[in-house]
Amino acid sequence: KQEVTQIPAALSVPEGENLVLNCSFTDSAIYNLQWFRQDPGKGLTSLLLIQSSQREQTSGRLNASLDKSSGRSTLYIAASQPGDSATYLCAAQTGANNLFFGTGTRLTVIP
Amino acid sequence: GAGVSQSPSNKVTEKGKDVELRCDPISGHTALYWYRQSLGQGLEFLIYFQGNSAPDKSGLPSDRFSAERTGGSVSTLTIQRTQQEDSAVYLCASSLAARGAGANVLTFGAGSRLTVL
């Protein structure tokens, strides 16, 4: 069974800093790797999806990378802002129907 | 609709009662998923629908849990004889397709928060 781990569980940074969130998965036979954001009391918002054949995806200040062979993905956030404060979840899709989620990294950007 | 709608947003019930949670996916999305998120836990897969059929029910935690989808659209998750450990946020997501490497992005609803007293 796919296991997805996110480290650290929580992270606090001052505004303006660049930061990296880590995600690791045990089964490299994935279809894609997705990063989501979850705000308190809200559902998940998709940020980036990296197909298994891709190495990275970029959207604005966000850049996600994927290294299937090592079972790792990173989410890079440039010039962090207080509005980036949220829980970030990664999920590995290994079948037609199943996304395996990590437990998330709770990010706090301090003004 | 424009997004995935879930109702109720909050439900407080007494142990032993039955509850129904509803998900209205994005129009045209054939795949529909139910997940459960307990406090401090990751998302737990419950069930997946492709159209009206549920090829994968492996995540349902017990026979008290059931789900159906009608008309390829709205889905209902039913929990019978609720227990305190059922307390969680139940999230629904939909996508255009769920097969192979071209699987689309999942769009999540805001969730239904269930509290069993």
C-alpha cells in the first residue's frame, strides 16, 4: 500500500522567505503527484499536478518537483506571504481511483 | 454547478442515529470520491464512483457505511447507527476522468463536519 509522508508537520517562517515543503511516497509507480492547499474549515484547493512523466510544474510563486525514482516531491514557495498560511497536502495517485494523501504541513507565514 | 457542493456543512447527531451526507459534483464530472478527514489525520479514502457504479468500496470502514450515486450526479453517503469515532469531516471530490496517467485534477467540496455526541 502506498504511504505518503510529509515533513515537517508544521512550519513557521517570516514573510518574504522562500521555503520548501517535502513529500515522500513509498511506491514509485504513480500516475501523478498533486499538491493541495487546505484552509481551516474549508475543503482542498488543487495547486499543482505533476504527471508521472514530468519533473516539475510551476504556477506563479509555486514550483513543484517530482523525482519518482527516489519517491520524493517538493513544493517550493517563493517570497512567502501571510496569505500563504494554510495546510499543504500532497497526494500520490497510483490507481484509477485512489489518491493517497500525506497528513500535511501546516504553514504559518508571520507578517 | 460551478463547484462541488456538500450538505449539510455541519451536522451534530446523537450516537446511534443515522445520518445522510450529500454531494453534488461539478456538472459533467464522471468520477466522484468520498474521503474522511479526522482531527489531526490525513485524508482517508472511503469510496469512488465512476458514473453510477462504485468499482471500489474498499475504504468503507464498516457495514454501517454505504453510498450511492444516481443519474451519474448526486451522491449520498449514509452512516447508520453512528458512533463517536465517526466524528470527522467528510469530503467529496469530483473529476472529469479517473483512468490512467491522464487523470484529471480533483475538485473538492468544502466538506460536511459530522459530530457524534
